[in-house]
Amino acid sequence: MTDYSDIIYLMAAMLLFSLMSTNISKSFLAASESMVTAGTENRSIALAQDEIEQVKLLSRDKEDYLKEGNSDYMFADYPKNKTNVYGSDNQYEETFRVEATSELIQEPDPLLNRYLVTVTVTNTVKDYKSEATLLFIKSFEK
């Protein structure tokens, strides 16, 4: 080094390098958080879809399962908590709160009874809350 200007250039280069590495670290952290929240939302939607699939499988003679107040009401024990275990060695676990209801849609159709089924799945992680609500209409011939 011949003079102090080389030291100033070196300090400026070190400062620039540290700023760039900090920004890259922040970018990786944001990407990781985004992946975690997207995964949580996807699992919430999948769980809600599973509940809807159970309703889709009801046959014509099971219409009482959707009548609120009936002894066979499908959603009598809701809301309930469901735990989802995932990962290659089942090392991750999330608990979801599942709420589901059904109600008869009043319409003048003499041939069909229609029920609106609403499923809401909520997952609260430390600072993030995901909620998925799915609606489905199930029809039964009278």
C-alpha cells in the first residue's frame, strides 16, 4: 500500500460487500417465510377439501346427515381440532381448527332439497394465521 487511499478503497469495498450479503440474507429469509405460509395455506385448503369430499360421498338416503338438529347430523361434534403430521420422517406437526355447518336452502323447487355446506379451517402459527373457507352445495332428489 502506497498511501491511505488504498485503505479507504478497501474499507469501502468491505462495506459494500457487507451490505450486499445482508440484503441477500434478508431475501432468503423472506423467501423461506413465504414458502412456510404458502405450505400452511395449502394444507388448510386440503383439509377443508377433505371435509367437502365426505359430504360429496353422501348418498340420497343419507340426507338426514345434513339436517341440523337431527341425531345423525354430520357436524354435531364440530368445531374440532385436527392434527396434521407431515415431513419425510413425520417430524412436523400442525393443529387445525375445523368448523363445519350445513343449512337447508329454502327454494321453491319441488324436486330437490339443497344444502349449503360451509367448512372453515383455521391454523394459528406464532405470528401468522391462515384461514380457508370453502362452500359447497349438495343436492338431494325428493
